[in-house]
Amino acid sequence: MPLPATPSQTIGPFFHIGLDVPGTERLVPVEHPAAVRIEGRVLDGAGDPVSDALIEVWDASGGRFGRSATDTDGRYHFLIVKPSGELTPGAPAEAPHLNVSVFARGLLDRLVTRIYFPDEETANSADPVLSMIADPRARATLVARSEAGGLRFDIHLQGDHETVFFSL
């Protein structure tokens, strides 16, 4: 006798309990001379904050990894140094960027995106990944904005301002 289908996620997620380790949002020490703060919010399709998301970033060129859970207003932050562009033999150079994974309630798999830097216009325009995104508005969702004290990168899970996410 076949069993009925069951929901793939019945409770949770519990990212804040098991995966949020204080201090992992700092990829470099606070006193690092090139430290840059990146902060933002995770927002759902209605523009409401997602209070139980977990954001991971990787600087593939520097081998740095960080993790930040969102607070009740959907805010997260990281302290990083801007990575260098990635060089893969035989492939075009990639602009400086951070690889990002988003984990949140209702997501059966992580979402994958990137954060590019606003002061790298020439490198961003030549980046092979950004160049695959034909819509300039969509492409702009991957570039952080300069703000006093650092950079801002909001992650919109759905809706008119949805961040570009990549299939792996």
C-alpha cells in the first residue's frame, strides 16, 4: 500500500539555534585597515522582513567564509575585505565579488547569488557572470550600494525587486 505524500518541511528551520555562531559574520578583524561593512535586509515578496534567514558569504579569492543570521527586522551584516577578482586559467577574469547562499523558511534548497562592488564598474561590465544577465535592472540587484560607513545589499526573495539567484 503506497503511503501518502508528506510535506518536505513540517517545522523549522532552526538556523538561529544550530548554525548561527556569533562572530562568524566577521571575516576579518575589526581593526583590519581594509575592513568594509556590508549590511542589508532579507525581504519576502511582500517586502516584509524575513526574521529567520541565514546568510553565508564566501570570498573565493581570499578563502574567507562568514555567516550571519537575520534579526527581527530581517537585518544581517558582515565585516569583510573586498576580494580580488577571480582568475581561472583560460577563462575571462571575474570582477571582485562575494558568493552568497541564503537559507530561510519555505526554501527547500538554498538560494545562491553574488554581491558585486559598486566601485568596480569596469570589472563589473566585463564580468562573464554579470554579462549573462541581459536585463540591466536584474543585473543591478547583484551590485551593492555605497552608504555612509559601508555597503548595503538587500536580498529580495520574490517580487518586483527580486534578487537574481543562480541555479547550480
